[in-house]
Amino acid sequence: TGWSETWTWIDGTWHEGNPPMMGPRSHAAWLGSSVFDGARVFSGVMPDIDLHCQRVNDSAVALGLKPTMSVGQMVELTREGASKFSPDKQLYVKPMYWAESDGPGVIAGDPDSTRFCMCLFDAPMAPEGAANSLTLSSFRRPTLDCMPVNAKAGCLYPNNARAMLEAKAKGFDNAIVLDMLGNVAELTSANVFMVKEGVVHTPVPNGTFLNGITRQRVISLLRGAGVTVHERSLRYADFQDADEIFSTGNYNKVVPVNRIDERQLEPGPVAARARQLYFEFSKA
Ligand code: PMP
């Protein structure tokens, strides 16, 4: 199939590969009612797995879906699924809810038709030394009254995808996306930080972007290590003359930036420290 090794739990059964799970009348496939989360299993650890499982339930509620799984059940399924893979694999863990029953219209006809799957697959993380180039996106994050931006919902990602496509077309790895007020929100699927004179700055959650679990973890680890972290409104210009920029997200954890527009940046000591603190925390 071309998919890396994959295991998916649906309705009590583990399936190998990528089993079909929606049909032409599934509300989620038709009208976008799906939510998911992303977490990691590597070297036998599952950093903040409980928070990711709680968030998928919160995302479900935000879209009017009915979560059917407890955090404990999802964590147990993660453990069970991970045991099917060779222990040296770096796994992506994706719990997901979707509405199955179709219309009458924008809402799922049967509110009890919420379904769940837990999908794990082999997905190596960006290696040590990886770095990204960034440019400014011409697309923006919607506000909470326009889209459920507090949820991790599939329906939000086409907007992020066009920001990413635009960045790639210009020769960059990723984009800085602004909110409606013109403040920096995040990258296309990661939060963003910058460093000036040893002090870390990152956008303050204002309802327009995902307050990432990795973001929150990295802030508390940096503060615990004595680094000052300010959460505040930031403009693109603040990033253009930063000493360092780095991103956080469950997929690749902490990754430095090596270029913003035409300006080269050295991946620096604060990003390296944040990455090291994260992986030390993960092992603990
Ligand atoms: N913003 C968006 C839009 C994302 O998709 C992600 C990845 N989940 C993040 C930020 C980072 O969040 P987290 O650290 O919780 O993965």
C-alpha cells in the first residue's frame, strides 16, 4: 500500500494497515466532523500521552461529537498498539473521533453516531541537527468565532495546508502564520518561539491558535531550568531580527530554524537546550 507499518483499533479489534472506516454517507467525510490528536511513543516512553488523550475528548466536545473513551482507556490502547511494533520504532499515535451518521445537514443526524479509532504508525522524527526555513504566510488563522480553533479538528487543516503549499512554492520548509490582528500565531502545525539576548518569547494564547502540549511542556521545562520565557503578543518583525527561532509540536518535538526569509540563522544554544530538556523529560 505504501503505508509504513500501521495498526488501528476500531470497535474492539486491531487491524493491520489502513482499514476502510468511512463511507459516502459518513458525516465526517462529507461535512468535516472529525477530530484527532497526535502523540508519540519512542524508546518505550509516551510523553504527555494523558494530555493528548484528554485533548481529543475536548476537541470532540468542541465539535458537538460525543466522546466515548476515557483517557485511561486510550492510554491503555496506546500501550497495546505500541507493543505490536519493534521497540526501536518512533511511533505516531493518532486517536480520532468522527461523526458517522449523515445529515439532515450541517450536524450529524444521530448525535450518538460518534465513532472512535486509535491509529499508530511508524513515523521517524526529524533527526538531531534538522532545521527549518520559514517565511511569512499570506493566509491567517481564523478567530474562535469563525472556526473551532481551540480544537484539533481536521476541518482546520486545509487552511494550514495552503499556507504550507505557498511556503514550499517559495522554497521554504514552513510558514509563520499571523492571526487576524497581525500578531504571530504559529507555524502550519507547530508553535513558534524566538530568542533575544537569552530571553525566550512566544505568542500568548489568544484563542486563534493551538496552545500546544509540547509548547506548554517546553515553557515549563525552560522556566524550571532558569530561562525567562515571556508569553506575549509578537509581530513578524520581532522574529525577523531574533537571535534564534525554534518550533515545538508533538511530531518533531523541538526543531530550530536556520533561515527566515533571506536571513540565515544559526541554530542556537537555547533551542538546543529546549530540545535536550524535552528529551530528558521524556525519558524520566
Ligand atoms: N498548532 C497546530 C495547528 C498543530 O497542528 C500542532 C500539532 N498538534 C501544534 C500547534 C503543536 O501542538 P502540540 O505540541 O500539542 O502537538
